[in-house]
Amino acid sequence: MNQERPHQALARRYRPRSFSEMVGQEAVVRTLRNALASGRIHPAYIFSGIRGVGKTTAARIFAKGLNCANGPTPDPCGACPACEEIARGACLDVLEIDGASHTHAEEARELMQAARYMPARDRYRIFIIDEVHMLSVQAFNALLKTLEEPPPHVVFILATTEPHKIPETIHSRAQHFVFRRVPPPRVARYLQEICREAGVEAEPEALEIVARGGEGSVRDSLTLLDRLLAYADGPLTERETSEALGVVGQEDLLGLLESLMGGDARAAASFVDRMRERGQNLDRFLGDMDETLRTAMRWKLGSDAPTAPQRLKALSSGASLEDLLRLTDLIASTRQRLKGAADPEALVELQLVKAAHLPNILPLDAILGALAGQAPPSRPPSGNGERAKVPQKEMEEAEEAEEVEGLRFRALIPFKRMDEGEAASLESDGRFSAFKEAAGLKVPLAASAIQAADVSLDPDGVLHVALPDGALTAAALLGSPESREVLERSARELGFPGRVVVEVREPDLQAAPKEPEGPKGTPLAEKVIRRLGGQVVGVRPVTPPVPVGGEDAEPE
């Protein structure tokens, strides 16, 4: 009867057997290969780094190179008795020791005694001590005694995830190699190679999620992939990967960012509700969002950014660099506060709603300029320091501005209203609503602002779209020639003459409530209230501190 071969984990099945198969550790590999080729063999090496980056694997390959029948060589044959026995972990002259189980001084002394003897067959007697930082002080002292006068036929390879716990006296007698985290794009390419070799179908987006989940560890990424292949019935898709790992998919993430940039706080709050229902990881979500925002920022600056999807490029083009920076800073600070939060979900929901209102928050330089009696500098909607392109005629009409107490409010063009009867006749057949719906679908980044806009038709047949006050990002996006053409095409399809003008409503300064009568405090406070258009809602006196001790203190 034929018995099926038991499944072997991907991390063990595809463990590198030579330096050329190692992933993401080019600097370490080059140094070790050159040392083997030139014969510059040091008595002790320290391999440090996070779990699953190849420390023990590199130690075994290095041991093969030292004891190979054709060696010392940077390319061990893998077929001689020494190479085969080292691969199986059965070589008498290569001892792999777990530092956590050899903490006693007596065990360390026995190992050091064994180091004095010549190799049984091979060229070197090699000691690979994993998690060496777990050794006791007495065990380190015994190891130090051997390293002070090492025998010429002995090589120590000390692997650890916490190199700072190794005594400096050991550090000074060993060459230290740092195995760095492997970047997610490099891990994703490696996973694609593994899938092709194993005959497994997987979407590139799914492997990118797995690579990010590994957090720089190749072994952890392979373990995650093994788990997901058992979860998926067929080809591994991005949606299945997101569901199994509890992460937010790229499309959902971009949809949330579009809502935040459009000022849709309701969508931000409902997004957290969906995450709660799906049991998605908040820390991973904030990390992915931070990475996506940094990709958008680099693409905005024109630097060498990772490959960005077209939807992210459109989002970056429609947002100002200042908004991207402020949103990235908000997400980073939220991630820091998440660990100590009493209700993490409430914290994330609050911060996302706050992020949706970031474009409407007055910058600090505008506040300081108002206090100094100057008009605040206009905030450009583009990231390269230039204002968004607006037709020259509209820019000339927009020169009129009203200055109130040092603050200047400006509309892109004057807002024209038509007669109530004409507006009612057009609104009754739903054409204004139909236009807003069609425009929102064709320009999704500004959909929220379009839905909140006032639409009117003047006697000259010009369709006016008055966006809410503060919707500068949406106005800049709709002011581009491409967006204008889309809006005018939508207008013509609904029977309007075709010309569309995008406006931003001016604040209703007449409706501002009067300041209540009452004390205002110091002259500085009065100036701040006057410049910023504030009002006094109450006066609360400050209670002076009660003296404790001293000459003026009352006796008990």
C-alpha cells in the first residue's frame, strides 16, 4: 500500500542550502563568502537579528564551507560526507547548542573542555550556540576563558536576538554581523518564487499582505503562507488573505482615505463599526494606513516611491502636501496611543473623525498672522508650492475679497442665485440631484463635497456648483481641466447648456452671534477675541494657591 508523504512546512522545505539562496542579507553573505575565499577565518562570530532572518541557516552554510571536502570554500558542494551530515545535523565536529538549555557553569565547562580536542574527521570543530544571550554569567566566563586563547581548530558562531545581553568582553573578541529585517517587497518576490516552485496560485496583492504580516521575517512569512494555503480552497486571493489575517484590504483602505480627504466623517465612523464586526486588527490597520500615506506623500513629492496604484495616485493629486503630512502625523500618534488606551476602538473612531475635519482646521501660521494684523497665507492645494490651475477669467472675478478683523475670506468666484420659481421648476424634476449624483460617481474624490453643494442655473445658462465653505481640496480637484470636462459632459447629458462653474461659498459673516456683554479679561485676551472673531461664553476666576508653611501661613 502506498503511503502519502507527510506534509513538510514551507519554512523547512525551502530552507536555503547555500549562500546564493539566502534572502535579503547581501552584506553579510558577501563578507562571509570573502572570508572563506581568502582564508580569513576568525575564532568567533556573533550573528544577531530578529527571528527568522537566517542566522542559524547562515551558520550552517558557513560550517559547510569550512569543513567541505573542497574547502574552505564559499560554495560548498553539498555532496561530501561533511556537507550531508551538517545538513542533517549529525556531524560530530559541528555541535549545535541551545543556549537556553545550557545555562549552568558545569555544562559550559564541559563544552569548553571538548573544544580542546582536535576534530574527529573534519578541518574545524565548530560550535553553533543559538540564543547565546540565555547563558548565565558563569557560563559566559567559561566561554570567555576559551576565547582569550582560542585553539586554531575551533570556531564559535553565537546566534542571538538580543546582542546587548552579551558581555562586552565577548563582543570585543568576536566579529559581529547584524541580520537586518527583509523589506516586504523583497519578501513578496521571494514568496512568488516559492509559489511557482510549489505549483501554488496566489494573487500578488495577497502575497504583499503576507509579506507585511511577516514584519521582515522570512520564516514568519512562510509560516503565514502555509496557514493561508490551508485556509484557501483554490487560488489564494487578496480578499481571503485579508479575512484570514484580520487586516483591511487595499481597496477598503483607499476608500477610507478618499472619505477622509473629502471630509466625510460619517464614513469614517461607520468604517470602525465594520472593523469591529470583522474583528480586524487595529494596530495592523494603522500601520498599513501609515505606509499608504507615506507612499502617497513620496509620490506627491516626485521621489522614488514604491509602485502606487492608480487610485492612490489620484488621491495624492487631489490632496495638498500639508493635508497628507497632518494626516500621517495623526495616524502615527494614534498608533502610539493605542497600546495604553482603555477603549482602542473608540480612540481610533475619534481620531478618524478628527482626520475627516483636518482640511477645515485653521493652520497655526494663519492664527499667528491674524494676531499680528496680517492676512493668513493662502494654503496651496498642490504639493509643489503652486496653486491649482483655475481659468484666468474666474481668477480675475475672484479678486474681490472681504477682510474682517485681520482675517480674509475668499470665494473662487461670486455665487449667483436664480429666481426661486426657476429653481423650483428645475429641482422639481430632479435634474439638480441627478447632476450631483452623476458628478459624484465620475469624480469620487470630491463626491462628498458635491453632494453637499448648492446647484443653480443663471440666466446665461451657466450651471453653478457652490461647494461648502472650506472644501478647498475638492474645489482644486474640480477646477482641473479634466474634471471640468467631465462635469460639463454630465450637465449636457441632463439637458443643461453645458458650461459649469465651480464655486466655494463664502462664510455667512452676518449670522455670527454677538459677543455677550461682560468682562473679557486682559488686553491680550481682548485682542485674541477681536482678531479671531471669538466670543465670551463665561468668566471663571482663578483661585490663588493656599500657602503652605512660611511666615504668612496660618497656624493649625
